[in-house]
Amino acid sequence: MTDSLPPAALSHPLPGETPDEEAVRAFRQAILDKLAYNVGGRVERASARDWFVSTALAARDHVVDAWRRSNDETRAEGRKGVCYLSMEFLIGRLLSDTLGNLGLTETARRALDGLGVDLDAVGGQEADAALGNGGLGRLAACFMESMASVDVPAYGYGIRYENGLFRQIIAGGLQHEVPEDWLALGNPWEFERSGLVYEVRFGGHVRPEVAPDGTSRFVWHAGEIVNALAYDTPVVGWRGVRINTLRLWSARATDPLHLSEFNRGDHVGAQSARMRAEAISRVLYPGDETEAGQELRLRQEYFFASASLQDIIRRHLSRFPDLTNLADQVAVQLNDTHPAIGVPELMRLLIDVHGFGWDAAWKITQAVFSYTNHTLLPEALETWAVPMMERVLPRHMQLIYLINARHLDHARAEGARDGLLSSVSLIDESHGRRVRMGHLAFVGSHRVNGVSALHTQLMRDTVFTDLNHVCGDRITNKTNGITFRRWLHRANPGLTALLVEALGPAVLDDPDRLAGLVPFAEDASFRQRFVAQRRAAKERLTALVAARLGLKLDPDAIFDVQIKRIHEYKRQLLNIVETVSLYNTMRAHPTDNWAPRVKILAGKAAPSYHQAKLIIRLANDVASVINDDPAVGDRLKVAFIPNYNVSLAEAIIPAADLSEQISTAGLEASGTGNMKLALNGALTIGTLDGANVEIDERVGRDEIFIFGLTAAEVAARKRNGHDARAAVAASPDLRGALDAIASGVFSPDEPDRYRGLVEGLLNDDRYLVTADFESYSARQRDVAARWARPESWWRAAVLNTAHVGWFSSDRTIRDYAADIWGVKAS
Ligand code: 26V
């Protein structure tokens, strides 16, 4: 890897090295210049925000030359590149990432110190770029960073939402959503490319027309045109090896004032057409596996898929005479089905605009695209009603029928008959006619991947069995990963320094070196230093919780953490019910020697997901009662920390002792928080679901707390019917906890608040909370027993860090590069 370091990167000091005084002075001067000439501020009166913008702009200058060099070299060498199409990029903050990857953190720190300004305080001014809901969007952000770090030329393509994911406020225990205006104070990282605009068309109708040469073709007469304007953000790879581009599209009305209407005096009408166009990039859908089927969402999907493909084609044609070799030059990855409309869009561009015949166009399309599936939950599999599709994208609907006709012919030739044909068809005829976007993405791609070994197997065994058979086995696994730069080096500098001390600085470049930590797990003095780092992180989180919730935590307690979107399948309810059961037991046996525990929860619920919001309310209600009960005192506390986002994750993860990964087996495609927490030394309590299975294999069964039904057992239980009432009758602890919740112990002001929730669990426990409760609860007792043996606990914690190097997203990207994209990586 070091061979490919460009000279600029070598001139930067490595983490932990002392920057030279000249570099510090130059960086300080650059900040002062930005403050004066870009921000228009004065040193004496500069706000923390002013310092942030000035520092970010100074850092950005260090990126620009290398950025240009990356692009020039890729072009000159004719290298194939990746286009990662994603509706979501959940980035978080960029200052510490940029400085860290450029090796400029210490330089910037000293430059600011000399001005009496604290770098961390400055970094705290940056708004999170929350252009994503959860795992899928965060994975896209990790992949962007890793592609730059392993020297894969790449563009990320998405939408520049004006409002990212809502800010969550908890009032009276209830979630309230407030728009997150992340661009209000400006965004120093982006470059508006005012010259880079594409027209995206909607609606209208398609007419067959005869060309002058006698050939007939279909012509789409669109009813509406929206402009897509590009904004570019540089993506800095580790040690500045390579700088890639995140290109986000903003929607603009083609005629911003609608002058003709305006002049006719229809001022309101002129505004509304503009609003309709610009609504496309206004807001991120906060649905995460729900809320599918809305027209604005389809308009968003097509808007960014079309603009991105037009841009890909323009860039290709600036280097080559035609598009015949497109697939030799670009690989387009579809991040879930959200950009799947890109398949018929590329066909349209090739056939209608660039004159290709069907077969040649289809060959290029399939060779260009590949598709990642991120969930098998039926409610999250996107489908679009045919009549809506015909209205919004009439030409695409036509092309989808043609793709389907050929696909079904092929299936018939392979021997498929009725049942199989309807199962592989792109059109679902079972509840109205709907286009299955997963099928469309699958058929239009040469490779289709799942995101963990188990999930990929379930793709083969369930939703995609027939399609995979008919399409000649194109499913492959690419287990997710996380970027260690953000989730270890930056989030946990204390632990990172310790790792460098023990294993040498090469561990920063090569995560496999973490395996060298295994012998250190037996070294009491190393463990002591490891514990000291964790203790410092727990004190910092304790201060954050005190400031935000007014709740005092004991940093010596087990910090038991569940942080993720709130969803029934993720089973926050199982965690809360078990917490109530623990509370009941503590009150019944107050003199026992309890391991003190802090339950930390954080996560957002989709605004329309009532059950998830009720679970948030329950968590807060349970917290109020338990935290005020002197009978348990410091031995049990519950903290629901509001507004979970990337920055909050960076604060919680280094302080977590126990990582809750407790989804119903078979339903969490991978999980990536599980990797972040294990990397930072948390022990996992979890089901054999998603990537937990692979964490278990690597960490070893002695250092992880596995419980519950397996995916196969879940399937069997569902087939045979699960009797929740019987499970509750057989478990006095579970019954006690549910009775307390149902009878209003935690909602004395409204005793029936949770009666329906508990009744629902008894009548239809589809996520098998009652089935797994006893084994979960038993494992939680094992956790407490292990905590009482600190040597054993911390040995296990060190081994967790040691064994999860494989979950680096650099590894994931190298696998995609080799097996799916056919691009070179370092
Ligand atoms: C679906 C929809 C439906 C329409 C409204 C908006 C919306 C937004 C997102 C989604 C799909 C979300 C799927 C997802 O996030 N899956 C997660 O992907 C992670 C990365 O692969 C994985 O670790 C998680 O287990 C998986 O749940």
C-alpha cells in the first residue's frame, strides 16, 4: 500500500508524530486568511462556528490538488471506476475525518492552540450530514471512505437533501420530529458545479414515430422537466492516497420563475410548479423499511438515477467515441432497489438516445450493473403500482414490460411453468399489478449480493430462490464492514494509541495486525491500560448523559448499550422487558450482590411507525420509574439518549461494555453497529443473526453471549405457530415483567397505556420476544457473573478487539472490487 502513496501524503506527519513548526505556522496562517477573506470575520470576535468554517476551508485546500491528481491519473491510465448509486449517505461530520486521513490533526490542533482555540470545540460546531436513515446509508459512507483508501476510483451518486433525517426530541417520553436544517449555516465541504446540470423528465406520453429513413421508434414526450444540479464533496482516503467524489444532485425548476405564467399574472401557479420540482430534493424519506409506494419517492429515485447515468455517459463520451466499451470502464452498484429504475433508464438512454439495438443495450446494461440487497423483510421490498409507473415514467414502464417479456421467455426455455413464472415475473399480479423493483434490479445485474453469509443464504433459500435459479446463480455474499479510521482511530483515540503502542503503527494501515493483540489479553498490565482507556471513555459519556438528561451514571457499572433504529424486529422491547424483570428481581432481593448496570438506548423511530414510537415511550417511562427508585439506587439506571446520529454513536461506542444485537434470527441482514462495538472492546449479547454469526465465528463462543432461536428454528416456530401465552405462563419472570408493564407500574398517570402493547404480544408475537425471553435473560445473568470476574471480562474485551480486524470495510471493498466490479484495488 505504501508504494502508491503520492508525495503529498508523505509530507504529512503520521498520527502521533510531531508536526514541524513550519507546517503548523502555515496552517495557522491559512486559517487566519480564511477567517478574514472567506468568513469575513475578525480574530477578536470570531465565534466557534467561524473557526470551524475557517479550519474546514483551510483543510479543504489541502485536498484540492490531490483530488485533481487522483482524477487526472485515473483518466490517463484509463482505469475502470465504480459508481455507487445510493439514495442515502449517512456521513456525519467531516472535519476530523479529513484532518485524520490527511495526517493533519496535530498540525491543525497546534495551529488553533496558538490562537487560543480548541480543535475539539471547533469540530463540535459541525452539523452532521445525516443524509440517511441507518445501516444502509452508513454503509454507503463507510464504502466511500474505503474505496478512496484502497485506491479504487469511485463516484458516489445521491441526492443533496436540504433536510436530512429529522432531529429527535423526547418530551414527556414521546418522540417529536423536528426538521434538521444541516445546510442553514453553509457547508464548507461542497463545491456547487453550476455548469453540471442535466434535465430529468417526467410524465407525458410515448408515441410511435416513423423516422425519415422509414424505421419506427418510440418517442417519449415528457410532461415535465426538472434540472439536476451537481454538488461535489471530496472523499479523502486514508493517508490522502486518493480523493474520490461524492456527487449529490439538487433539483431545480427548469424555469425558476415560470416567467410565462408569472407574466400572465398567475404568480401562485408559477410558484407551485417550482415547488413541485424542487420538492424532489427537499427531504429524505425517514421511512426506513416502510412508507414505500409514494409518488414523490419514485420521483426522487428516478431523478437521481437519471442524472447519475447521464453524467456517467457524458464522462465516458468525453474519453471514448461511443458507449460500446462502457462496461469496461464503469461498474455501477445499486445500493438496494432504490436506484433500480436505473436499469430501464440506461436501456432508454442506450436505445432511444444513442441508437443501440435491444440486445447490445441489454448486454451493456447487465455488465454495468450489480445490486446489493439489504433486507428481506416483506414490507421493505419495494414495489410500484403499474398505473403510477405509467403516469410518472411511461417510457420506462414500456421498457420494463419488454425486459419482462424476454426474461419470462428465457425462464420458459429453462423449463419454468405457471407458479415459477409468476414468482420470477417483474410484475406482481397478486395485489393489483405492481413492479417488483428487487426483481428488476436482479435481472438487470450480473451480480447480486447479500450483506452477510446468513443473509445471502436466506436470499438463496427464500425471496430469490426461483429468480436465482432462472438467472444462473448470480447471488454472491459480501459481508459488510466498517471503516476503522472513523470507528476506531477517530472515535477512540485513546484505545488507538494503546494499540499503536502494543502493535506498532502498522496496525493503522493493516487491520489484520489486530490479531497480534491476542497475547496481550493475558498481560495484566496491558489489560489495566485497556481498562483505563475505557474508564475515560465511560466518564466522558457519563458527563454527556448528565448534561443532556440530568441523570447521574456510575462509570463503574456495566454500560449495556442498544443503539440503532427502533424497529420491532430489532427487539428493543425484549431488552426493555428484561430490564423490567431485572428491576423486579432486584427489588425482591435487595441484599444480593448485584452487578451495577446502566441500560443505554438510543435510536429514532419512523414518524409514522406508531408501535416503534410506543416502544420509545415505554423505554422512557421505565427509565423514569427505575431511575427514581432508591430501592435499586445506582445498581440499575436506564438512559434513553435522544437524537441518535453518527456523532452520538462516536461518543457512545468507545464507552460500551455490552453490545445488544438481539434481533429475531433471520431478520437483521447484517448489522454494522455490532462490528463497531466489538472493535472497541464491547462484548456482544446476541442472536445468531446477520453478521453476529460471523463475529461469533471469529471471536469464539467463549467471548460472546449467544442466545435464542436460530433462523431455522424461527422459521419452524412460525410454521407451527408460536404460543406466546404458553411461553409467558412458563416463565414467572416474564409474566411479572409483562404484568407490571400492562398494569401501569410505569405509567401511573395512564395505567392502560401499555395494555394494548402487552395484549398484542400475547396474541401475535411475530418477532418471538416471548420465545427468546428466557434464554436472553439467562445470558444476561451470565453477563453479570462474568462482570464480577474482571480479569475474565477484560480478557474477553481485548480478544474482541483482536479478532474483528476482518470487518474492516477495506476488506469488503477489495472483495467487491475483485468479484463484482472487476476493478483494481491496492
Ligand atoms: C427502505 C425504504 C422503503 C421506502 C422508504 C424509505 C426506505 C429507506 C430504506 C429502506 C431499506 C432499508 C434497508 C436497510 O437499511 N437495511 C440494513 O442495511 C444494513 C447495511 O447492509 C444492514 O447492516 C442492516 O442489517 C439492514 O437492516
